[in-house]
Amino acid sequence: DNDSLTQFLKNFYFDSSTEAIKPMVAGQTSLADDTSGNLKTLNVTENDIDYTMYIYVIDRGGKDASGNIINAKGSPSVVDSVFAKYKGQRIVRNDSIGSVPFDQNESGIWFTLDGVIRGWTYGISDNLEGGKNITNNGPITYENFGKGILIIPSGLAYRNSGTDGIPPNENLIFYISLLDFVKGTDHDNDGKASIDEDANGDGDPRNDFSDEDFPSTPDYLNPNVN
């Protein structure tokens, strides 16, 4: 994965006019040589394995064109509920992207960051901010929301099992628009935010188990633990 994604960054660039990653052409700067500061490298340890993933932050969100804060919630935690639009593409080779999205949602969908592939969890949390909810007595719309492109190794995606439309050991790209999120999501409705039920303080509430009667249920999903 590391070798493939390193080569991928050399073979593709970010096209600001379409806000998309495209194969290198003359006159463009590859992602590997991008000095804009938009491309972030995320080093992640999951199940005692070290991974490297990337996020190209098109717009962090949360501010208007003048830099004024319009959404004081900031970024979601690794277990918050988020409302997002997305499009997923396969990295077929380090010089080719699947031409047809294997999955997408252009109207927005709610999900929790503890219930998706880990590349989404680490890529979205702390890197993108939700936008401003606009109603105007009509359909809800959003403005100044976070937008980014996740470049995910297979080990933080569908690993060696794959899933519908995605073969095993496939690196992926996701275009993400973070429209909104619930700050301090409380999964078990015990009055305490799930992110605060992190007894060992490692930033991951999924691995904290305090109830001997329910040893396989993490604290943030167990209303008996607060």
C-alpha cells in the first residue's frame, strides 16, 4: 500500500478548476510535489499495524470567504455522527483510477464515524468542519462546509476481504463534503458524550471496557457506564 500510494502521488495532480484528482499532464504539479499545504499525511496505527493515508483538504470549512467563523462546532471526533455527501473511486493501479464511482451519495447521508471504514474515521475527524445550515423557509441547504479528498490504503478500507464492487487489497479515493455533524454524539444516551467515555485516554473509545457484566460492550455503547 505505501509503495503504491507513494507512486500514485507522483502520477496525479489536483485540478483546482474541477476540484478533482487527475493523471499528470505537462505543466502541472504532482501531489507528491504539491507545496500548497493542502495535502496532509496521516500516520495511523490500527490493530498494531502502521499505515499512511492522505487527505487533500480543498476547504476545511467552518468559515466564510472573509475568514469569519460561521460554525463554532469545529471538527467532529472519531465517534461523532456526521452528515456528508461522498463519491468513492478505486485506485486500479498507481497510474489509473476507476472511471465509474463504485459508490456515491450526492444528497447527503447521516452516519457515525465509528461505523465506517477507518480511513473515513481518521480522514474526516479533526480535518474537516461542518457548514452552516440554511433554511430560508425552504429545503435545508449548507454553505461553507468542509471538502476534502481521502486517499486510503486498503488496510484502512476493505482490507483483504473486499466488498461489493471492490476487490480485496484495493486502495481507494473518496471525495467528501462534510455538511454537518452532531458535536458530542452520545451513542448510549447516558448523558455523556461518546468521545468522553475514553477511559484509557488514547482517543479511541472503542477499546474501553469497564463493565464486567458486559465485557464485550465498549463503555460508549453501554448506558450502565458513565
